[in-house]
Amino acid sequence: MESLKVKDYMTLQAVTFSPDMSLSAALEKVLDSRYLGGPVINDKKEVIGFLSGQDLLDKLIKVSYYCQDTHIVSDCMHSEVLSVTSDTSIIELAEMMTVGKPKVYPVIDNGKLVGIITRRDVLRAIGKNIDDCFKHPV
């Protein structure tokens, strides 16, 4: 199980946001994807924040009520981002997920975003390992 790595289960096409993107544009990206949030990246593909569905919900209620899209992603993103590398073990990440509550972790190698990994991906990896444990040759 220790040999299972993030790179074997991560998603390469992450939903990303730019810091100057309007929240309505960010909402469109979220609604067009499977994910409720994602990393905020600069022009160099460096992760500078994370925008969650909860962050969007909080600000978009006001946008909707006042019909004014005056906020941008950098106004409500979290600048402290929990991340992993593609070589992080699935076990290590699972342990991180039991302490911290993020459901999505950016995967960063050499300072650049290479993908994301979700709680569902980690559960899938563990489930596959459990299946392998209990398969018995006939």
C-alpha cells in the first residue's frame, strides 16, 4: 500500500482560477466541472491560492442579492494552500486528510501545478488495494 503514489490517481486537468477572474466567471468554471473549487494560479502556473465552493457561496450570495459582480477570486481565495507532490504516498495523503479538512489537494512538482487529487481519488486507491488484498486465486 505504501507504494501507491498520488501520481497514479491524480487528475491532470484541474479546474483552475486566476486571481483577477470575476466570481461569476469562477462560478461558471465550477458549474462546468466535477469540482467545487480548485487552485488559483498565476501566469507562471504557480499555485498562489485555493478557491473553494464555500468561498464562492459566501460571496456570490451578496453578488446575487445586489446584482453587482464587484468581487474577484483574489478577494476570497485562501492564500495558504495545503498541497502534495506527485510522489506523495496515498497513505500519507489519507492521514493528512483525516487531520485537515480539504477535499481537494493541488499536486505541485518543482513549484508548478501538475494536477489535483481528491478525497474520492484517495478512497478509490484504498478500495483498489483492499480488493487486491482479498482476491484469492481459484
